[in-house]
Amino acid sequence: MASDPRVLFGAAVLFILAVLFRWKYVLLFLFATGATMTVLKFTGGGGSSDIIVDRSMMLFIGGTIVIAVVLIYFLFIRD
């Protein structure tokens, strides 16, 4: 679904409208969705080795923490 051209076009149109109309919550939702999909893309796959699984888990945890910090900052700290 993330590589479907219609979904990407819809997300791009929604992003442009959100920037033009300054819809902060829509922009944060798009950021959270896109960032989570990116983290999942980079942590998926690999092999059956425990080392690869540990690295993927650490990358997923780190990416999720970064996303959460950015969302908390823009939702609660910064006006």
C-alpha cells in the first residue's frame, strides 16, 4: 500500500493542503505515519540470526523513541 501511486499522490496532496492551511495536527499525523513506515521498512527482513534481530529491535526502539519525542515536542511543548 505504501508504494501504490494513488496513496502516494493522496498523501502528497494532503501534505500540500496541510502546509498551505497550516494544519498542524494533519502534518504531525503524516510525519508519524511516514516515519513509522520508514522505521518498519529498515527493521524488517534480515535473517534468522539473533544478532540481526537484536539490531533490528534496537533500531525499531530508537526510531520509535525519536518519533515520540518529535510528536511530544510539537504537540505539547511548542505552542
